[in-house]
Amino acid sequence: EVQLLESGGGLVQPGGSLRLSCEATGFTFPDYAMGWVRQAPGKGLEWVAGISGTGAGTYYADSVKGRFTISRDNSKNTLYLQVNSLRAEDTAVYYCAKDTKNTLSLGGRGYFDYWGQGTLVTVSS
Amino acid sequence: DIQMTQSPSSLSASVGDRVTITCRASQSISSYLNWYQQKPGKAPKLLIYAASSLQSGVPSRFSGSESGTDFTLTISSLQPEDFATYYCQQTYSTPQTFGQGTKVEIK
């Protein structure tokens, strides 16, 4: 059974940092690209970042480019999102999701077949 | 970036109604369009991938179609468990983008 378990969220002041983690089980982790999707309170879904199965390819939404870094440790079956220079508008539930493709070149052209339960990041002073 | 415009943003319907939600892409995305259902406090759930392929385990009352850059999610006979918010997503190019969502409420 595929499971994705996020952790690392919390309350942080503007300008602060956090590292979100997503532990994956139930599938061969290096074979699949992964992504982070966030949802601000009462708002819709926003794709944040994606990473290829090997970790060689990383992609970001313009809203987080230069502030967020996606990475993965295939030996630990874990996906990460380092979030820096946080702003109030980054407040959201952050979901990790498993892609059906190995690479995200040309957009990936797959879909998210499994999602974690989400971890809440609140940016406030 | 490719913009995905969903309509309507919300709708009220009764059990048994046929419901149609539309998603329009700002440019050609071939058939790289997926549909998700989200209930309050829960993670999204995949319904349809590649515009018209039904995800395993999803009831057959859900279907997807495409016409150029217009994509449609249809629920043939709305059930009580279908009241939720629905999102489209394009994966033709990065950044991948979602539509703004359509909330289906009980009339």
C-alpha cells in the first residue's frame, strides 16, 4: 500500500525557514517523480515544485523560485522541501504527491496518483 | 505559464442531476489534463487522467472529454458523496498548473 507521510510544518515568523519532509512507502521510490502542492486556507490548489526520480531535474513555480528547494534522498525514500524567506502568503497546507512518471521534462505529462495528508505551514509574527 | 480556467466556480445541484464542469487551457496541452476531487480537510483524489481515462476504483458516473483546449468533467447522476470541490490540472509543461476549482453544493 502506497503511503506518503509529511512532517515538518509549524508556525514560523516572516523571513524564517522550515524543512518539510515526506516519507514514502509501498512503492519503488526512485522510479517516480514527486511533487509538492500547497493550498492556502480557503483557496485552491497550487503546484509548488517537482523533482525527477533521480533528483537530477527540479522545477518550481515562479512564486517560490529562489526561496524554496525541492530535493530527495532515495536511500531514505524521503522527499524534502526547504522553504526559506517565508512570507505570509506562503501560509498553506503543503501536500506531497507521487507522480506516475519518472521525469518531469516537458511537464512530466503524468498525474498525481497518491497524495499525503498534508502538513500546515503558518507564517505569522 | 499555461493558465487553466475552470467554470463555473460553484454550482448547486440535486442528487440525480447531471453535472458538467469545464476547464479551458490558455494554449494547447494535448490530452495532458487531469481531474481531482477534494473534500473538506482531505487530500485531493484523482478521478480522471489524460483527459478521459477513469482512474481505477472511481465510479463510472464520472467521465472526461476534450475538444481542443476545452475539457469537461461530467458526473452523470450526482450522488450524495459527490458534493466536493473539483480541480483540473495540466501536466503538459512545467510549471504544472491547476484550475481555480469548482465547488459542487447541495441544492
